[in-house]
Amino acid sequence: MKILPAGILKGLPAFAHLSGYKGTYQPVLADSIEVVEDFYQEKIQLLEKSLKQLNVLENSREIAFLCREITGSKKALQDIFRKKKNRNT
């Protein structure tokens, strides 16, 4: 008998704790653009590392969740880069 992660039993991805999963994407509040940029870069690295450890047959929900989180984080980084570019011009 296989023991499932607690998140699966509740219908949430097992990696839901990584971003404070509440069903929506949560923005980060910080004093400087550089701090937010570092946060998202580290978050993407952590999520990609977690993604490499999963198996498609056994962890499809977790993979889908991580992919959404990575995509959202990359979009946030794009917004940060636009803000930095506009601030420097």
C-alpha cells in the first residue's frame, strides 16, 4: 500500500507549501525590485529542482502545479525586467 502525501488527500498538490498555495498566484511584496527579482529567481530554481525529482506517471498533479508556478514566476520576472528597463531610461 502506497502512502500518499497529505496534500493529495485534500485534493491539493503535494508541493502546495512552496508558494502558500491558495488556488491563486500570490504576488510578493518587497521594498526593492532587486529583492523581488532575487526571490523569483531562487523560487524558479527550487521549483525546477523539485520538478526533476518527479515521475510523470506518479506525480502528474504535482508536475502540473510546479509548471504553473514556474510560468507565473517567469512572468513576474519579465514584469520586473520591464520595470527596471523603464526606470533606467
